[in-house]
Amino acid sequence: MARPTSFLFCVMMMIFSTTLMNTINGCYGADHQHKLLFVIGDSLFDPGNNQYLMNGSTSPATSYPYGMSMHNHSSGRLSDGLIVPDFIGLFANKKVPPPFLKPGSNFSDGVNFASAGARVLEEHSTGVMHMKVQLSNFDKVAKSIAKKVGDEEAKKLLMRSVYLISLGGNDYFGFNTDNPNATQSQRISYMRMVVANLTNGFKEIYGKGGRKFGIQNVGPLGCYPMIKQMYPELKGNCSSKFSSHAKLHNKALSNALKTLSNKLPGFKYSILDYYYALGDRINNATKYGFKVGKTACIGNGGGRDGKEAIKVCSHPDEYVLFDGGHTTMRTNRQLAELLWNGKPNITGPYNLKQLFDLP
């Protein structure tokens, strides 16, 4: 189903309009109800930061077919259009959180630090901002706010704000690709390191004032088209190795967040069961209004094949997946709606609307 032209025009104006401000609006101190949306994540949440890290090379997401549902405006998002954080910003009646690295960005309603390829465990990869770098960039913004409104008002603002996070998938994709014969013990040990480091990241944000966290857990990695293409011996079936690692992570992360909420005063959180939400759409596409769930709009999920032109579907809204590991704008809207006002069985113990409504 095509998006109304008026809706697309409105959204594009909100995202791509230029502004004279390049950091923080100085009026925060006078508005004691204002709340920001901070985003930390990987390619699922990257609004185009990586295009500013490419050192002369070109990010695939800055050219067609990416952005094809936004009048072919390829912004660096790995989708045909908007991604989940964009919709959350709109649902919260805020500006879409802009890329941290985009020159001239207006951070008055928040900022998106996410970087495609980002991992929880630090890696020395060119053109990627892993979790540690994103947290450092958040610290820069927090200090900028404090410089404008004072430490006390800045702390209050950061306490009112919401922190949306999606990390971990790249860690498990990398580990299982690099260690195909890893034992269960090794996989559990690696998972514990990822969850421990992610938990420390939450604590770091908490130490600067953050109290309200929205988390998208790790999806059904083994069912992504790119994984199925990597392992043709699966004959189109999901890889239990990848997906079971994601399940281990999600269970441990849930327990870690419960522990943090008991130990840290005021710590509140929301987890979207992304593993189930996306997996059910892949396996039961028509239940959610899609025609295709298991293959992607771009080719079969693998993109270009040698010198052959990339195969692109005509109607991305009919697909759950846009490319081999990323969702279409229509899917992103559905996922954002679950994050925003989903019931406790899919998004809990709070949803993002409840977190934003808290003082």
C-alpha cells in the first residue's frame, strides 16, 4: 500500500530541513517538561551516520534502492524509507532524531548516535561507531547541554528523557561467522561478555542522568535471508546456531535489566521482543498485511550478484524485509507501534509511551 504523498512530504520536511542550529537549543532550562529522545544502536537504527565515516568511499544506503519509498531520497537508512527511531520521534510529537554526525543537525528534541555495523564489544573497524564511541558522543552532547543550562537543569533534563537502544545482533553474527565450530560453552561465555558490556553501557548512561530505557532485543538472526544465502545447505531453513545465540542473549538481557531496576533507583525500562515480533512477521506475513515474509525486496536478500543488476521489487510495502537483514518502512512502522504502545506480552514492563508520560 503506497504512502499518501502529503504524509511523505510532511515527514521529509521534518527530517531533511536545514537549520541554523548545530548543537543544542538553549531554551531547555525554561521548559521543565521537555524530554529528549536519544538513540544508540546498529544498522537497524542508523539514520545515516555512517555516510560521514566512509573516508571517501560510498555507503550503499546512500543510493537507490535505499530510500525508494521516500521519493528515492537515499539518506543512509538501510530501508526503503523511515526506520523505527524516526517513527518513535513522530509518535512522541518531536522532530525525527537526526544523525549525530550530520552537519547542521538540530538536537533540540534529541539525537541519533546509531551506526551500521556497531557492536557492543569494541572492534577496530573503519567506518563504524561501536557502543563505546556512541556513549562517548552522548557524553559530548550531555556536556553541551550542561554548558548551556547548568549542571542541575541538565541532569533533570537527562532524567526526563528516553534512551532507545538496539545492539547485539552484529556481535552474534560476527562470532558465529568467525567461529563456526564454537562449543556451547564458548557461545555462552561470549554472550555473557556481550550482556555484561551492554549492561555497563546502561549504567554509564544512568550515571549521567538517564532513567528511562527502551530496548529492542536481538532478532531471529538465523532466519534472515542473508544467513540463508550464506549457508545454502540449509535449503531455505533458518540457522538454529545463529537464532539460538540470539535467544540466549535475550533471556540474559531481560534478567540483567530486572536486576538493574531493583538496584538503581528510578531505573525503568521497556523491552520490545523483536525476536518474536519480526520472526512472526517473517513466518506469517499475511497475518500482518504483507504478501512476502521470507525473501527480501532487494533480490533474495543478497543484493548484487557479480555484474548482474540488482533485482528490486516494485512494492516494498508488500514485503517484511527490504534487504537481507533489514526491514521495510511498513514493517518499521509496525515495530515502532509495538515499542510505543505495545502490550506487556510483547513490550514490557513499560512501553515507550508510558516512559515518555512519566515525569
